[in-house]
Amino acid sequence: MDFDFSVIGRNIVYFMIGQYPHGHLGGIALTLYLAIVSCVLSFIGGLILGLLSVSPFRIVRYVTVVVINAIRGIPLLMVIFWMYFLLPALVGGPMPEAQTVIAALTIFTSAYMAEIVRAGIEGIEKGQTEAAISTGLRPWQAMFYIVLPQGLRNMVPSFVNQFVSLIKDTSLAFIVGVSELTHVATQINNRTMVYPTEIFFFIAIVYFVICYAFTSLSRWLEKRLTWSHR
């Protein structure tokens, strides 16, 4: 069986940036945009949920844990559909599909980020909190100035791994018509009709290269932080 990868060369710009600058951004650029923006927002959301999940107030802690587990128990595809149909109804008008996907990825990933934050905080010895309080710091000051900075250092590799998963999760955005890499590949395949193996093999390689780069970064950071801690 002969393969013809010339279809990749003829459409490489479309694979990279979609119709931009004469239309909407798409392809690899949109995939990275969705992942990066969602990751930043998820970090903030996960940090808040993670701190609430270790709150000294029992009701706050229980409600947060229920919310986190509920989100983690829902398929991402369902969350995307909810945001796609719910957000326009809430704002009273249409919303760009990319924004609804970012909202869905943020909500979904925040729940997983929260578990990383919780584990990172609980991994710090309680004696450090007690020692900080004994010096006159309030509990929230001990958390933000003593515990959280140490916990965040241990969380970095896990955050990077979650970002890698987020990159792969962006492929589900095609279901609502967002022209990320998978959607662009599907469009090109539907137009040419004779190069499905070459096209989807190419995007598999692209996903692998991107994810492998960030996985390698995670391993490097883990070694670096372990050496620094020692």
C-alpha cells in the first residue's frame, strides 16, 4: 500500500493556523490556545477548590469535596455540551464556541487540579503549620506563607502532566464545531476523501510531539525540584 503525504504539505498552513488571518484561528494554534487558557484558569480554579477542600470549616470542606467528586464523575463530553447550550442561555445571546469549550475544560480540569492542590498541601507536615502559628501567624497566614509555597513546588510536575492531558482533551472540541487540530484534519479529509491514513497519522504525530515535549518538561522539573529540595 502506497502512502502519499503530499496532502500534508499542501495543507500545512491550514493545519497550523486554520483560516487565520483571513478567518478564525484554527489547527495547532487553536489547540494550544484552548489548552493554555484553560490551564491557567483551571490552575486558579483548582487552587481555590483545593484550599476550600482542606478548610477547617467542616461544611465548606464537605460541600467542596462533593462538588469536586461530582465534576470528576461526569464525562468531559457532557460538560462541553452543557456549556455549549447553557452559557448562551445564561448570557442571553450567542457565545463563540471556543469560549464555551474553554469554560467546559476549565470546570472539568479545575476538579482534577483541586485534588493535586489538596494532596500537595496534605503532603506538608502539620508540624510546620503548628510551628508557624506558634510564632504568632494566623492559620491563613501559615497556609499562604509557609505551607502553600512548599506544596506548590511539589505540585509542579503533576500540574504539567494535567496540562498534557488537557491538550489531548481539546480534541473533543470538534464535536461543537471548534476548528482545533482534529476538526481541521476532519475537514481536510472530507475534502480530499482519499488520504485519511496520512492525515490522521500526521495529527497523531503532532499530538505525540506536543505531549512528549511537555512530559519531558515534567520529568525535568521533577528532577530539578527534587535536587533543589535536597
